[in-house]
Amino acid sequence: MAAPCVGIFWGCRGQDGSLVLLADKTPIDQAEDYGDCRTHPTGHAEFWEGLARLGASGLERRGLPTDPAWHRYEAIPRGRVVYLPAEDRFIIYADRRLRGTTFVAQIVAAFGIPAGRYEVKGDPHYRAVRDLP
């Protein structure tokens, strides 16, 4: 299992229509303190814009989804993983469409989150713009 990490993620659509995890992460021992938690230092917009500059062909060459070339970062369902050191557990904040068992399992595996040491929550900040009132 990979070292436990915190970070940001999106659920992009793969060519077959399935959800594909696109993530940027930081090991918890290198994460930044933010209140009572440890978090990833890079924001969604900053990371997405860097990917968008690669263009669709650059993303494809790296085996990444091409959504950053075509959409704004807030148009795609997204979320964040944070670590609560005092409780020794992780919180996965995610858009409602990314909270299914299968996709959560992808997040847990990709971020090296130990079994039983996480909670999945919604947060109004992590909603795709098309879902906003």
C-alpha cells in the first residue's frame, strides 16, 4: 500500500463513460497544517490550469483524462482528502456523484488510506457548477 496522502481529485469521464480518478496528492508527513487538519498545498484551480496548458494531446500522452483541456475545473465533480492527526483519520470531501462505493474505493486506494480510518462527507464547496442552484 502507498504511503497515506492528502490531496485533491476529480471524477472525470473515461472514453468508456466510467469515472476516472484524476488526483494530485501529498504524503501526510509533507502536508500543510490547516486548522485541525493536514491538507494538500495545491488548490483545484491551480492544478487544473497547469494540466489545461498541456492541451488534450499532452494529457493523452501522459495517460490522463482530457477534461482539463475542455472544461473549467469547477465543471467536473471534485473533492479533497484531508487528515485529522488528533483522530488519526481521513475525511474525503466529495461531490455527491463521487461518493459511490466503487469510486470511493478508488480514492482510498490511490491515497493509501488505511481501511476503516476514513469518513466520506459532502461539502457545498465541492459541487460541480452544473449542480448549483
